[in-house]
Amino acid sequence: MIQDIETPSEEFFNIHGRLLYAPGPTMVPPRVLQAMSKQIINPDLDPDFPNWLLETSRLVGKIIKTKNEVLILPGEGMLALDAALNSVIKPNDEVLVLASGIFGHGFADMVKNCRGKPIVVATDGYDEVLSVEKVKEALDNHPNITAITLVHCETPSGTLNPLKEICKVCQKSDAITIVDAVSSNGGTDILTDEFGIDINLGASQKVFSAPPGIAFMSLSERAIEVINERESIPTFYSDLSVWTKSWIKNRSLPFTHSISDLYAFRESVEIILEEGLENGFRRHKRISKAIIAAGQAMGLELYPKKNDYVSPTVTAFKVPTGIDFEKLMLLMWKKYGVLIAGAWGPVLGGRVLRLGNMGFGANPQFALIALAALEKSLKDFGFQIKLGAANEAFWENY
């Protein structure tokens, strides 16, 4: 067993020698980094800025397949979740919380913080996806539901819930559907309007492969009505009515936007559209399939119970028996310059390792570097493995 890990020279850790292969924040394309370095404007005073921001929001709408309003907020992705719940849920509202993992259950805590009443429909394990029948049954049993929360891609466990099928059931309710698609928007086809999603939540640092700092969401007309009718809430930054009444109504900002983050985000949006949405979705599926095969060739076992449950943007494997994940992760980073992720909490902590095959990282070059580092690190820790097996399996399935 390896005791001490010596940090390589600084030359090894130059920008081309380090690889972030965790499921967000991701590696950022050079074009996006360059865009972020531009001299700023004053977004409060520049007369051209409102039209530029509106154009950016409509480009995002093309990616998530919506003609609804898209808000682009200065803040990390959690701001979108917090703002949506605080702006929609009133005290004592019954909220159907659909939970298949850490973030799904996290919505229940956030509903309580809004003084709402979460009604949780959960999977038996984090390695499963939500049952459409259970969702239908819950809606039948709770006719007073005012909102429904759902996480599309449960990043900590690498699963992808059946969004289209669940939303079809939810459309029979008058409740506002709030979907956390932070780790799936841009990486898999989400037809926001066709599925009937009232609020689709996203962020810059996942598939969009821009630095953390931008949250976005689409708002249906119903969602905007609910937000505008909501009584005042004890927050300003997370109050979406501030945005509906200033930006949506008058195209004026309620406060200064993060202009450099916006430059980077806009460039990432244009890169996605230049590739073509279908090409991007297909790329993610191919990389996902190849990484699954490569991991299994190493002797790793998928965490999701079925291949059909696996998200195309993140791949979760079980940590092999006898391997300390924290030490494995440290070795990969310090010796081989590759960062992957584990998970946390009583269910997943120390039991899952995750590869972030999303956005800029969903390409063979990065995937193979990450797999080689994982393969060598496992071997360094005494795991029985045939070096090169992952590479061969990858190309056979790509």
C-alpha cells in the first residue's frame, strides 16, 4: 500500500497537464477562457447590454428546447434551486418531492426551509430511478399539491430519471413542475415545453463547461403568474419577482450582473449550438457507453442497477472492496494529474467513484487519460488489473 505521495514538479501541473474529470466544475475550453478575459463593460449603463443578454437567454432556450422566458442569474447553480423554491412555495404548501438520490432528498429540506410541507416519493435505493406509477399514485392521493420537484440527473449516483414519462403524468396536475436539470441540460435532449416543465433549472459549470458563477432557468407563463402573485418573501437575491418585474417586464437589471462570467457562459452556449444539439447528445452517449465498457474491463461494477439508468453525462462505479477512495483520489491527482470525484453521505460516501464525461470532457482524449490514470492508480493500490484493458474496451464500444 502506498503511504506517501510525492507531488510532482510544477511543470507537471501546467494547464495542459492537469485534467478535471469530475462531474463539474469541468475543464473549460480555451475559447471560453479567452472570452472571460475580455475587458468588461458596465452592464448597468451600456445601452447594448440588455439586448445582448436577451439574445443570450434565447440561445439558451434553443438548447433546452423552450420558447419560455429564460432568466440568467449571477450565482452558482444552487441559486437557481433556492430562488425557484423560495419564489413559488408558500407556507403550508404541499410539495411533491420526487427523490432518487442526494439532491432529490435535498429538495425536501429546501421545501421545509420555505415552510412548505414536503411529500416525498423515493426510490428504494440511490442506484434506482423513479417509478412513474408511484408518481401517479402520489398525485392521486394528494390533490392539493402546489409544486413538484424532480432531479433529472442525480449526479452523486450517476442516474438519469425518466423525465419525459414523469412529466407526462405531472401534466395532469395543476402543480408547478420544478426540474433540476443542472447536470443534464445540454448533454441529453430535454424538450422543456413539450414535456410541460414550468421551471427548468441549469448552471454554467456542468455540461456547458464554463466556470461556476452563472445559474439559469426557464419560466413558463404559469410559473411567472405564481411568482408575481406570491407575497413578499424575506430575501431579495433569491426573489424571482425582482427579475420578473424588472427584467421580464422592462428589460432592466435589478442589480449588477457578473459580466465576465456572462462572457464565458455566452461563448459556451455558442460552442454547443455550433456543434449541433443532436451531435452533442450523440457524443455524450458514445462516450458514456465507452467509459462503462472500459470500467467494466478494469473489473469495476456500475453503481446504477441497470445500464439504462446511467446518465450520459456522469458515470458512477462502485469503489472496489479494500480500496480507500480518498487515498485513491489523492494518488490520481498528485501522481497522475487527474481529478475524479467520489460521493458523500451515509449511502454513497466512500462507496462510489465518478467520472465527469460531460461537456468539454465528453471526448475520447480526456476520457482515455482519466481511465488510464484510474487504471494505474488502482494497480498501485494492489487491485488486480490488466493494464491496457480499459483502452481496448473503450475503443471497441466507442
